[in-house]
Amino acid sequence: MTQKRLFNRIATAILMAVALISIPTAQAQNAGCTVDRMVINRAVQNGEIQSFVQIKKQIKLKRGDRVLRAELCVRPAGPVYALMIVNDNGVERRLNVDAVSGRVIQ
């Protein structure tokens, strides 16, 4: 087995181990969140939250920013949009926005 091939196998094994360890943590962070459009649309129609389109206009993303994922989460303070945003350089960041008022939560 060549050295490069051995390195690739070791790197793959390490990445798999890290992924398996981080899955429960990621699931715990997103507990109580949904991406179900029916649930979100029902809440918007009932006037409980603002639509994602309205929220996106209010937060004014920087040029080149794209929302990869938007989840509606239930937090003690109320409903929150948890947004995963990526810029042109590929840098990801999370942004939590109050789903009622549209203000960014630090």
C-alpha cells in the first residue's frame, strides 16, 4: 500500500469518527426545530410569526451571502429562525432571528 493511500484511509477514518461523535451534539442543538413548510406556513397564516421572506428582508444579508438552511425553532423566549448562512468564500455562520419581531439574537 502506498503512503498516499494509507494517508487517505487514515484521514477518512478520522473524519468518520469525528462525524459520528458530533451527530448527537448537532441533534441536541437543533432539538425543537423544524423545516416542515406546512408547520411554518400555518404559523405564518395564524399570525404567530413572520414569514421567512419578511425576515430575510429585515436582516439585510451582506452581498454574496446565501441562506443554506432555515429552521423554525422553539426557544424559551419564543419562536426563532435558526439560519445557516454561507458567503462567497465558503465561510458558514449561524444566525438566530426572532421569528416574531425579526431582530437578530446574539
